[in-house]
Amino acid sequence: VQLQASGGGLVQTGGSLRLSCAASGRTFSNYVIGWFRQAPGKEREFVAAISRGGIASYYADSVKGRFTISRDNAKNTVYLQMNSLKPEDTAVYYCAASSVDSSLRALATTPLYNYWGQGTLVTVSS
């Protein structure tokens, strides 16, 4: 499956952005979709994941209550709504697809994702 992330940009502290991850190729609903981010000089870290049917989701503690992941399988798209943004949210955001059959909590790690998008830059100014 091919993934294309979009929606990044420059926003002030406290602002909002919505990222999109559009998929093509294999059956989108067969995959758990995760969002990860990588800040300059830091390792890539997990942000959020959503189950194949969109019923269940799991978040990193750092974004819980501020970010919401959702998906529209009819449109082959996953969204990440980001509210109350902070400067520490500045990073390149990547979406990824996993075919692994496991809990979302267990999928909060990069090696379990088969496919990755190219990333979209989010910059939060203070």
C-alpha cells in the first residue's frame, strides 16, 4: 500500500491542524494505521494508531486529549486532528500501515509497520 501524508504547516501555539494520510494500492481496511513523528535530532516516536474498522484508537501520553485519529475507509484516508498545539509538537509527521494482528498498544513501535508515507512537516511557533 502506498501512503501520502499531507496537511502540515506553520501554526502558532494553541492552534490546530488536521493531517491526512491517503492510501492507494492494497485493501486499505486490512491495515492498522499509525501516526509517528520525528523532531530534529530525536528518534521517531509513536503518536497515535487506529484499528482497521476505526472503532479503537490508542495515543501516546504526550498527545492524549489534544489529538484525535480517525479514518474513512470509503475514502482510503486516515486523519489526525491536532488541537492545542505546543512547540514541542514540532516535527515531521509520518503515517504508516501495519498488517500485524496485535493490540494497538503493541503496535506503538516502528518495526511493526510495513509501509510508510513520506512525511509532512508541522511547525508550532511560540
